[in-house]
Amino acid sequence: MLSPSRPAPLSTRRSVLRPLVLAVTLAFGTAAAMTATAQTSPAYVATDGTLLSVSAQAEVKRVPDIATVSTGVVTQATDANAAMRANADQMAKVVAAIKAAGIAERDIQTSGINLNPQYRYAENQPPQITGYQASNNVNVVIRDIAKVGKILDALVATGANQINGPTFDIDEKIKEVAYDEARQAAVAKAQARAEMYAKTLGLKVRRIVSVSEGGRFNPPMPVPMMAMRMEKAGAAADTSVSPGESALSIDLDVVFELGK
């Protein structure tokens, strides 16, 4: 038995404090775990009313103001070097014509350069290489729809023998404003639908509990046929391109609270 007037030995004090430290550590660990659980647990809506989930879609239409065209050059020669050199020379003229039309560097992007052997096939004989085909293609963004036809004609006149497109799109700033209009229309449609359900059930719409936006949809415009329009007999042909309209749609899921 220890004397009351003498302090306890250090080893004894450590043995007494060790369980206390462990208990405090466990207590803080439990509190931290409870805090983490509270932060990550989903929020629940407490209500004495009825929750109604409504889906609504709305769309707006805009005339495209951007066109993308894929164009390039295909050349053939008996050897690979000749095919690539001829292609490079002809493609340089095409790119110069693109820039001369006022297309910025940022709107010109190489999409593929290919070199492929050409074969001759004969019965009971292995394929023989007869030459090489080189191709070089670029994607060109045209930001003035009115110039699309003339630019296509200029590309062909300077040596382009491959053209695909155009495909149409809308400038991002204009597109975002249009999507906001679609959002407003979708919310109004959801609210009207909720009012209809509430009236049918003899209830009232108290509030909106949540709004969830689904995918935005901007279907690509179909590639138009490039029609050759003659202004008069003997005149140069002018390629006619019609952009039409693009539809931008928004899907919303809205949860309403209904009650008396």
C-alpha cells in the first residue's frame, strides 16, 4: 500500500493513465465516425404531403450559323514518294485557298493522312503492288454560312477531289441562351402538369422539392445534297447549301410536394 504523503511511482501513473487515454481516443474516434456518417448520409425530405415526380421536355429551334466541311486530296503514283509529294503539292494549294477565303488557323484541323498500296489481283497468283495512293484531309469550320457554297467551289477549283459535309451547328453562346429558353419552357410545362395532378386529386402544389436536368440533345443536321445551280446558260456553277433549322431540347425531372 502506497503512503498518502508520497507521490505514486512513474510506472504506476503510466499504468493508470493508459486506459484513460485509450478511452478518450475511442470516444473521439466514435464521434469522428458519427460526424463522417452524418456528412455522407443522404438527405431525406420530411413532409406530411404527397410527393409528385414530373418529367417534362421542351425544345427551341435555331438556324445554324456554323458549318463544318471535310475536304482533301487523293493522289496516285507508281511509288510511295511520288504519291506523297504530289499530294503535298496539291494539298498546299487547297490549304492556301481555305486561308484566302478568310478561314482562321484555329478552324483548320488535319483529320487524316494516309498512304496505301494499290494491288492487282490475278487468279492463282499472289497480289502485286501496282502503285500507291496518298490522301490528306482537313476539317474546316466555316463561321459564315453564306460563304459555304463559294468556299466549296474554290476548294474544288484549286485541286480538292474529296469533300464531305457540310454538317451544321450553332455558336456556343447562342446555343446556351437557347438552352435556357428550353429550360424555362420545361419548368413551366412541369408546373402546369403538377397543377393538373393536384387539382385532380383535390390538393394544392406546395413547393418544388427538387429539379434534375437530364441530357441536352442537339441532333446533328443531315448532310444536304450539294446542288449545282446555273444562273444562266454558260455561267459558272454555284453550289447551293441550305442550313435549315436545328432543334435544341432539354429534359427535366421535377419533384413537387402536394398537400391540402
